[in-house]
Amino acid sequence: MSAQLIKLEAAPDLVEQVYRALLDAISAGTLKPGQRITQEELAEQLAVSRQPVMLALRLLKKDGFVQDAPVCSGPAGRCRGLQVTPIDAKWIEQVYEVRGALDALAVRLAAQRRTPLDPALLATGRAAVKRGDIKAMIDADLAFHTALYRAAQNPLIEQSALLHWHHIRRAMGEALQSAMLREPVWDEHEAIARAVERGDVKLAERLMQQHSGHASNHFGAQFQVPEPTPPAARKRRPTPDNSVVLDSQAG
């Protein structure tokens, strides 16, 4: 008698494809922070059944990219549907602290070996900027940094740096909506690559620290939740009966 196997609910490769498609959309900002999402709408847009979407959303929720949506109606404490997890400025800052240290170590080791980087890495990044293709910009950024990690010839650097790469992708996807930020990134990459190839260890490390610092500071400022306007800062304005009310914002 042959063994009885449990029937699989959905093909793993299809779930993985849906997961990757949704993660790319979240990273590129197509699905925006705080946006409500439903299995039905996603399944329709991806032309798949609801089942792989449901399983992919479970994985995305586990990884912190989607969360229960806030209550908008119904009994207290009951969530309705899911939403894309808002970007946490403090978390991005902490991720960049770790990544900055790893990147500085990578360029130091790579510069000691005077390892030249493939010029196509820079060309690909600049071409993506020219096209305005945000996903391609993010992919090119990953390729550049990965090349540095491998040039360092320490596999632990790459393994450690990539642990939180998808959260960095999210921040980049939002930040790169601003065209003014795109070209400077690749100017900094080019300067780092040249310093590494010349074997200028101190300059390469300093440029990388500046590069990481610029990204961390910008993302932190962009995603910081503004403090509410204190009551003392609100304007007073008269009403027709000469009473006074407070405006919600200062002018």
C-alpha cells in the first residue's frame, strides 16, 4: 500500500512569485505605506487565485511588510483587512547604522586589495536614473553594494548586510520618488569606486561613511512623523460674535 501524502494547498513557486511581486510593489512604492489591501483585489491584479495571495500575505505579515489595518468600523478591537506597514523612521535609522558599519568595513578591505569594480555597475545605475525607473535604480544600488561586499572577500559581510535589505528597499522606493536625490547617489558611488581602485583606504572609508550618513539622515527626516502643533502655537481668530477660537495650525 502506497503512503498517503498530504495534498498541497498551493504550489510553493507560485506563492513565492506572488510574495516577490508584492514585495517589489511595496519596495518600489506602488503599494504605498498605510495603503489598505485585500486578497481579492491583489488576486485580480496578479491574475491568480486568492489562495497563493493569502499565503504570500501571511509571509509578508510575518516579515513586517504588511499588518492588520486599524479599526474603521465594527466592534472595538476588531481589525478589517490588511494594510502596507508604515515606514518607521527609527527602524530605518537603526538599519542604516548597521549597514553603514558593514559597508565601511567592506570598502576598507576592498581598497586594501585595490579591487576594481565593473564600470557597468555605475553605467547601469545612471541609465536607470535617466529612465526614471525606480525599481531598476534600487536593483542597481543593491548590485553596486553587493559587488563591494564580494570585493572585500569576506562572505559574512554580504550575509549580514542583506538581512534587512528589503526594509532598505522600502525606504529607497519612497525616497527615490524625488528626482533630485537620484543622480547624487551615483556620483557618490563613483567616487567610492575610484578610491577603492586606487587603494586609498582612508578616503574610501570616509566616502562610504558620508554616503551612509547622507542616506540615513535623509530617510530619517523624510519618514519622521511630525509633532502635533502645541496649543500655544495656534492662532486665535475672532468669530462674528467677537468670541475667540483657536486655529488648528499656525500660519
